[in-house]
Amino acid sequence: MTIVEAKNESIKSGLGQCIATMIAAQLFNQRQETVPDYIYGAVRTGTDWKFLKLCDTA
């Protein structure tokens, strides 16, 4: 799971960073030959949360 804190109280501003981190985690796991079914991510502001789920479609 990856968690990113959004800047300027905007969830949108943290989505790209969170997705990039999730893909990096997926690539790392593939190289280690331990591929989970899902990678979870979350972007948060001080009060709001947005949860993401990356599925392995390969």
C-alpha cells in the first residue's frame, strides 16, 4: 500500500504521485517474483481520503 499526502488540500494534486508509486511497487514486486493480485494506494488531505486499487491485468 502507498499513501501520498496531497498538497494544497487538493486530492487531485496527489493522484499522479500515488499512481506512479503504485506502478513502481508493482514493478518492484514483479522483479522479486512476488506479484500480489492488487496494489492499494491512498491520497489524503487533512480531512479527505481517496483510495485506489491497481489490478494486475497481465
